[in-house]
Amino acid sequence: MNIAVLIKMVPDTESKLEVNDGALNDQNFKYMVNPYDEFAVEQAVQFKEAEGGKVTLLSLFSENNSIDTDLRKMLAIGADEIVVLRQEGYRGDKPLANAKTLSDAIKELDVDLVLCGIQGIDYYQSATGTMVAQMLGIPNISGVTNLEYNSGTLKAKRQIEGGLQTVETSTPALISCQKDMNKVRFPALKDIMMSKRKPFENKKVDSIDSNDPITSESSLPPARDGGEMIDGENAEDKVKKLIEKLKMEAKVI
Amino acid sequence: MSNVLVIGETDGSEIKGISQQVASVAAGMGEVTGLVIGSGISEAGMKLSVAKIIMADDTSLENYDPVKYASIASHIVKEHNIETILLGATSMGKDLGPRLAAELNCGYLGDCLEAGSEGFVRPNFAGKVLAKSNPTGTIVATIRNNAYPAGEAWSGSVENYSGEIAESTLKTTDIENVGSGTVELTEAAIVVSGGRGLENAENYDSMIRPLAESMGAAAGASRAIVDAGWVPHSHQVGQTGKTVAPELYLAIGISGAIQHLGGMSGSKCIAAINKDPDAPIFKVADYGIVGDLFEILPILKSKF
Ligand SMILES: Cc1cc2nc3c(=O)[nH]c(=O)nc-3n(C[C@H](O)[C@H](O)[C@H](O)COP(=O)(O)OP(=O)(O)OC[C@H]3O[C@@H](n4cnc5c(N)ncnc54)[C@H](O)[C@@H]3O)c2cc1C
């Protein structure tokens, strides 16, 4: 089974978020592999180990190559190759445009399955994967916590409100991976060494026009002031006062 | 004023609360048509508070299927010259929304906190940044639960969908209710969350869950205890978990790491219990108690 895994490089969760004149300052961002995408890589490698085939990692990013080291670590998990689509002026908040570029690249690979993370932890749209599936004309199952493959049939459990929906489909399909899906392995030293020799291809792609909405203004949510520390003679007294305040002041219980 | 489509969801014989919230957002935006897709949904679907409802009621539509549902919605959008399509930011909405936007080759805005003729506001970086946009042309948007009050249930005129339904290879073979009887995290008015301060899974089960239950709250967790395997990931609040915005968020034995704050700082009121007076959670809490949770929780529990 040949599998493509979509990987998004996202600003590190510790990144300082600064807004100047209504625009988010992204100059000093350091990037990391989107955490949900790691589950997709692990799942792809497990399928490859069971079924044979090839795992190709596909990432769309700018010309900035500071991401290469982190991206290469995904090869140590057991993927076979990386293709990075390098796009001048790439932005992570254009799911429609990015899905078009990614789906065009996937068409050139001969794959039975596309895996990605449920969402990017930058813009939280949960959109690109689903859009890629539509553009490839294949079904998608999103938010999957358990995925099995048995001679051509995928069986996925996806999180829904209050429970799990089990969905089956034949391949090709696109699956977006949720956290509980698996435990991402720590690569052995020999796998890390080997990953350094695996193919890492940079491919230039044109930027494209799209109907993605443009953010006209970014802002930081109103800062929460530290509130009131509740004093009291003892624990009983403090709890009493807290409940009183939640009832009478905040009116939330 | 534009033509607006609201895609509603049912829950048994009721229309979901979030769908009524979406309907009330839509009411201010133009001429509204409702669409409800499913099997045996006519009673529930009628309650969607819009003037005109299209019902796609077919046994093949019993469970959510992105391929089939998107084909129906896009058919209606084209037939009725609809420019704005609104859904609730549910497990269905967040999947159907982008699939439909791709099918229509139009923009998509997920999990909006505000939607209206003045523009759309949605959270980036788990709510650490708010992004506003004023899209022109066709747009699909999902609306976050509890961002707007619900519209009243009433029946508009009903029409049955008679267009095509796309073929799909997807087949739902089971719906499993886990934790039935417990409140869904993202829909709860009160969330009681526990962290590493609880020391072990048994304490989470014997202290956090019962407190949540007696307060009618959902039980949440920090990533530290999800990673430790005390609770499943579906409980995790934060940048790599769920974003919640309840009336009351109670953080117990949680330090308040930036990734955790990302998922809950939109709560109306935050109360924290922590033994460390310098814990960062107190910087965002409206009310804080410095103390030992093992002493405080039993007392708190006895009040509900
Ligand atoms: C990429 C990335 C993504 C992440 N995503 C998330 C996320 O989505 N959600 C999330 O929560 N975290 C996330 N984290 C992890 C985050 O950085 C913290 O490690 C985590 O939130 C800490 O959990 P905690 O507060 O339970 O534990 P700790 O930080 O260990 O805090 C425990 C707290 O309990 C208090 N305590 C201990 N004993 C008692 C007692 N007896 N009585 C009262 N108080 C007591 C302590 O004072 C302390 O403040 C992420 C991290 C990274 C790197």
C-alpha cells in the first residue's frame, strides 16, 4: 500500500504572538511539525510494516529551510521519502489554495491512502485535508482515533459528540488523524542515522490565486486580569466564599 | 442582504441547540433557507427556526457521510443562488463545511465566534489571536457552540429535496455511545478540569468525575494526565485538545501552561484551586484558592 502523509509545519506553541497595526507578526516564528501529523506518520509506517509499500511525506511551505531538520526526524519514524513543495509567499491560512497545490502533487504520486492530522495547531480550520479529499474525488473520514486496514478495506472510528462513529470504506481515501490513534515511536539511533540518507526533495511550486478569505484584522483577545484570591480562616471558609462569589457575583452556578 | 443556507442537525426528535443558534445568526444576514439531512428527521427538522426548510430525508442518509451530504448541499446552494452557508462547528459541521467549500470552490471559515454583515471573527492559535475577515463572494462558515443564543423552535414551510445524492463508498457500521449521561465537553455550561496535582488516575475518578457529575458539568483534563494515560484524549483541554468556553471553568491541580490556557481562556468565569500561589493559572482566574486540593475538594463536593 502506498501512502502519502501531509505534514504542516506550524509555529512552535511557545511562539510569541504579537500584533502590530492589526497584523500578526510572524517574523520570529520557529516552526515545528504539527503534532497531529505525527500520528499520521506513525500510522502510515505501521501500515507499511504490515502491508509493504511506500510512505511519502508531503509538506507545503515557503523557501525557508530552517524546517528541514525537524521534518527529517519524521523519516526516522520509518517513512521513505520527503517531498517539500516550496512556494514563495506560502501562508498557512489559505486552506483552499493549499489543498489545490497539495492535491495536484498527490495526483503525481501513485497512492492508495492519504493521511493527515485532524487540524493544524496554527489556524485550527480542520479544512485542508477534507478539501484535498474533495479535490481528489475520494471520500474522507475525519477525527479518527482508530484505523484498521484489511485487504482493501479501511475501518475507522471517528470522534463524534458523545461517542464514536465506525465508518468503513474501500481505498483510495483520506483519513485525518486524532490524538488517541497511536503512540508515536521514539526512533532508534540506527533509524536516525538511516534517515539522513533518505531522499529529501525540494520542489518549487507556483503560488496560486484562490477564493480564500483574507484576514483583514488580527487582534489579541482582551487580557484577563488576575482575579481575586480568596482568603479564609480555613478550607471550609474559603470554599464557602468561593461558592458565594460564583453564585452572587459571577452568577455562573 | 444575501441568500443564506443553514444546515441543521437533529438529535432524536429534537433539532440540536447549536443549529438553533446558527439559525439565529443567519436571521440577521438575509433570506434564510434551512436544510436538514438524515433519515426519519421530519419531526425534528421542522423545528429549525427558519422560514423555509428543505428536508433531505432518505434511509441512505441516516448517518453523516461527507460525500453524500456535500453533494446535496452544493446542489441546493447552486439552485437557490445561496452566498452564505452556515453550520454549527460540530464533528459534522467541521467536516462537511470544508468539503462543501471545496466543492463550491469558495472560502471557508471554521469555528467562528462572530458572524454577521460586519464580518466574521475566528480564533487562531487556540484563541490566542482573533482574526477578522470580511469575505466577498460565496462563503461557508461554521459557528462555535454557545457563541450566540438559540432561536426559538418554530415551523416554516417545508419542501422535500428531490435532487441527486452522490454515490459514496463510505458506510457507517456502528455508532457507539461512550460516556452517555455525561455532558459533552464543548457543550457544557460548567467544566471541571483536573491536572497532575491529583497525583493519580484513581483520584481523578474519585474526585473530579463525581464533582463534575453533581455540578452537571463536563470533566476536563490537562495534557499531562492525558499523556499519563489517566483519561482519554477526548477530555483534553488546550491547544492540542478541545477549546471550551463554558460559563464556569474550574481548574483543579492544573498549573496553567500556555498551551492549556489557549483552550479555556475564553471561559466566562475561571476559578482555580492550586497549592502554589505563583501558579500561572491564577493570572487568568477570576477566583483563586491557594490550598491543598485533597483538603478542598471533599468540602466543595459536599456543597452540591
Ligand atoms: C506542543 C505542545 C502542546 C501542548 N498541548 C497542551 C494542551 O492541549 N493542553 C494542556 O493542558 N497542555 C498541553 N501541553 C502541555 C503543557 O505544556 C503542560 O505540560 C501541561 O498543561 C501541564 O499539565 P498540569 O497543569 O496538569 O501539570 P503540571 O504543570 O505539573 O501542574 C500541576 C499543578 O498542580 C498543582 N498541585 C500539585 N499538588 C497539588 C495539591 N495537592 N493541591 C493543589 N494543587 C496541587 C501544582 O502546584 C501545579 O501547579 C502541550 C505542550 C506542548 C509542548
